[in-house]
Amino acid sequence: MDAPTTPQTSTASSDMRQILVSLQDSEEPTNRRAQPQAAVLAFGRRASTLPPLSVLAQDAGAMIAEVLQADLHGIGEVLDGGAELMLTVAGANPKADDSRPVTHRGSLNPTASAAAYAIHAATPVVAPNVARDTRFTDLFLRKLGVVSALTLPLHLAGKAFGVLAVFSKAPREFGLEDVRFMETIGHLLTSSIARAKMEEELLHVRLFATSILEMTDSLVLRLDPDGAIIEMNQACQRLSGFSAAELRNQPLVNALVVPEEADLIQKKIRQVRQPKSTEENPAIQFESQLVTKTGGRRQVAWSLKALKDQTGTILSLVMTGADRTEWLESPEAAKPQHSRSPSHDGKSSPAGSARSAAEPRPFQRTSRGVRKDLRASPRRAFKYYQMIAPMFGGQLPARRKFYEVECEDLSAGGMGFYMNRPPDFDALVVALGRPPEESFLTARVVRVMKVEQSGQRRYLVGCRFTGRAAL
């Protein structure tokens, strides 16, 4: 066996004794039945102050030994993933010669010690005579002069992590009340350890999440269930120009949303809070403009999701976003997608499908000068001129409001077209297909660029499709 070691003396026993003495000096009865109740109350108060766990465990052992009038108390800890057990034994009387703690490391084989047997049995173990006990051979306790022992295994999440024990150097029968008292203290100790570990894990998770949020370039906002800002990461603070403290507890729609999109954002928040099915918790994707502290606007692609507990109660809302402003203002945003191209009825067809030699791919850049009848039907002239209509105040336009614009490109996500002057609208409806089977798509202007064509100044307008419309 390993030789016993002697760590530094702990003050835990004297601390708990002072608590007991203060209780005994009060007007509470100090008979045999009342003292354990007072001890449980004292230990509960002690645990609520959240002392270091090692100190709290020593306090528990000292408390049990004091109440049960034992000579020694022990604290055991499972080591190396369950391969060994370290048991520290100290005297209950700080003035006695055996008050200094002694530590021993031994096997977790149930026959090796009373502590190992208790862990294996997963129940309190009473040993009236350690030397004659046939269930185990505990040479360490016998060397310390222990005659009788009471050992309680400690479990956390179904796994043993240690033991509490008290020992007597004289023959002693630990009764049922003694066992129950020890179990009560053990439960309080285990609960305190579980709470401390959970708080530690939550702290680690929060620190990890905070580190990730500050390292990412994505915009991250956490909102309360009503849409007020709780926190925002550094990327969002840099883009908006606001600090987290400036916007904390402010409604999102009042702080970072342009007025014309306030209803849209409120609708998205209601949608994520009230999904069609109680079992669903989808993330909602949409685009909107973020207003900065200086009054600027940034186009952001957002994803909004509700965070819920196990009961389905919404704890908070999380918005993650990507700033798309610079990309939308670049020439790359206006390039057509080559993988698929629209067919005559507005549906997608493979780019490589066969076409008539007289039929070029639709919605490519038109030639300047005389417009050619490029459609299959002579009646449908100007194939590359698309019908659009401005939309104001969220109201769909009448059909008579549509007019032709010259397209630069078209993709599944949006369209680019030319105008002779800057648009006086932010939203529009695009008509795709041929009457009477047109498809109408709502769109939002996301960029306007000045261009020169044959010496003439024009404006290339980029818009992004936002949904379907029924006209």
C-alpha cells in the first residue's frame, strides 16, 4: 500500500464547530434529536455561501463527526477516471494528537477498503468491527486505530465521485438515525457540488460563445421575446456605429431599422414567435436595411431564430446577418447566373437545353439601336424589355402602371435594368412570362449605378426579388 501522507491542517472542522456552538448557545433545545436538525440547518446556511468545494466537503465531514460524536472523519475522492480512491482522514477534536489529516491512495477494488466497498455497493455501509469485517480488508483504517466505521458514497449524475465517512476508535453501533443524518448532509453536499459544477459549465459555455461571437465577422444580435436588444457582438457594433450599451433594452425597430421596414421586421418577429406548428422552430431568412448611427443604410441578409427551453418557452431571439451592401454595389452583383436561365413561361430550364438558332438566350444585354423582334411570336416584340411597375406604401400597382425597361441581367435572386433617370421608388413589381399567364414578383431596389452608354448617361438599377404578388 501507499504510505500515508500528511497535508496541511484545514480549519474546516473548527469553522463548523463554531457554527454548532453558536446554535447550541441559542434558545434551541440541544437534545439528541434537536442537534442533527440544527446541524442540517447550519450546513445548509454554510452551503448557500458557496465556499470552495474542497472546504465545503471538509465542513460536511466535521459536521457529521461532531453530531455523531465520532473520533475521526474522512473525505474520499475518486481519481484517474475511477481507477483509484484518495481518502483523507482527520480527527474530530482539533486538540487531539490525531487531528492532523492523513491521506491514503488505494484501489477501488471493493475488497480493498470500506470506502471502495461503499462506492461499489452504492449505499451507506456500516462496519461495527472493521478488523473482523469479511466484506473488505481495510489495513489503512486499522493502522489508524479505527474499530467502527460509517461510510456514505457520493454520486453525481449517476456516477460515484467520492465518499463521506466517520470513524470510532471504540466499538460502536451506528444506528438508522445516524445513517439518515449522514445521508441528509451528503445530499446537501452533492446538491451544492452539482450547482457549482453547472454554474462553472455555464460560465465556460458563455465565455466560449462570447469568444466565438467576437471572432466572427457575422452580425449577431440577441433580442428579448418582444424584440428589444439584449446584446450585440463587435461586428454589429462596428457596422452600426452604436455600442451595445447605447442600444441595450431598446426595441430593434426603433434602433436599427429604417422606418419603412419597421412593419416587415415586426412581422418577422411575430412569425418566428408563432410558428405554424408547435413542434417547428425554423429560422427565418430575409433581407432588410440597417440604419447606422450616422444615418447611413446597409443592406443585410438576416437569419432570425427563437431560442426555447425544454417547455417551449421562448428565452430570446437571435439574429445573425451578413452585410451585402458592397457586393450589391459591385459589378459582380449584376452578372447573370449561367447554370440556369429562365424559359418563356418564367420557369427555370437547364442552360444547356436546345434552342432555335434564331432564338438567343433570354434577358441578355440588348443591342443598342433598332429593337429586334426576338420572340417566337411576331406579336411579342422586344423580348429583352421587361415590364415593371413601381410600388409605393406597400400597395400593389394596377396593371396599367406597368412599363418596359431594358434588362441587363436576370437571375433567380433578382434583376438589373436601365433607366434614364434615378428611380424615385424603393420597391417594385416585375412581370415575368406572357399574358395571361404572367408571374408577378415583388422586388426591392438594392443599388443604383451611373453608367455611360453611347455617350449617354444612364442608371443601372439592381433589385432583389422579395416574394410573389397576386395581381
